[in-house]
Amino acid sequence: MSEKESGMIESVKNGIVAAIKGTGDVAQAAVDTVTKTLSTTVEDVGKTGASVVDATATVANGVIHGATDVGAHLGHAAKGTVVGVLRATKHTGAEAIDTIGHTARAVIHSTAEVGGELGHAATGVVEGAIAAAKEVGVGAEEAAAAAAHGALHAADNAGTTALKTVRNAMKETISGVKVVLRAPFDKDDSK
């Protein structure tokens, strides 16, 4: 990890901690912190050749670590992270779907890294995708599926237990939307 990435993670972590302590609203603290941090970063991406995907993962890492430090609900932090990333990147349509998937992966990866509740984080990324869907010009079902797929992909990398936990979280209707899983995660192989 570069010094710049470490600095950004620390900055986001401190920002989320201060915002949560200030307002108590974990999701809104995440939205505000992510939007502010990533908006600046996205502007610099063209100048530095950095990747929006890498910056998103770094910011998501900072949010999850900060939320964990103050004992905040990771589902709320995850929801706010997805909404904030989509607002900061201003991605719409198919690009927004890709961004949702990448953000969900980053959130679940970071949650596994801190030993956080993966089911809460997975539900949160789907809730965030659904909440932002209309804003970015995609259907709620499509956004939910993209978030679920990204979450499952990261959980699969974290191990069998993580995958099972996230898949179980996706079996419920979330924010009024039935999550449709895509291959290879559409079948439960744990029988």
C-alpha cells in the first residue's frame, strides 16, 4: 500500500469517526465523508493516472475501519458508502452498475479484513444501491443484483463461511426488492 493510499484511508477513517460522533447518523456520515473525499480524488484521477476503482476501494476501506473503531453498524456504513461513491463519481447507467459492483466488493473485502459482520455489510451495500438507483438512472433490481454480485465475489475470496453468510443475507427481500443472484452465485453449493 502506498503512502498516499495510507494517508487517504487515515483521512477517511478520521472523517467518518468525527462525523459519526458528531451526528450519530452512520449512513449520512458515510455519504458525506465518501462524497467529499472521492469527489476531490475523482477530479485528480485524470491528472495523476490513478484509478477511480482503486480510489473507491481505498475510501471504502477507510469508512469500514472508522465505523468499526467507533462500534458503528457496518450495514449503515456500507449503505452510505455506496450512495456516496455514486454521488462522487456521477456515474450513470451501465457505468453506475459497474461502480456498484466494485464498491460492494471493496466494502465486503474491508469488512472481512476487520472481522466485521458480513451479513450486515452485504445488506447495507444492497440497500445503498437500491437507494441510489433512481439517482443514477438504473432499476432498483439491477442495482441490487450488481451490489449482491460484488458482495458475493468478495465473500467468495474471503472463504466458504464468508460466502455462506453473504449468500444467506441475500436471500431476504431488501428494501422491498427481491435480490436476484447471478452466476456463479445463483446456486447454493453448500448442501
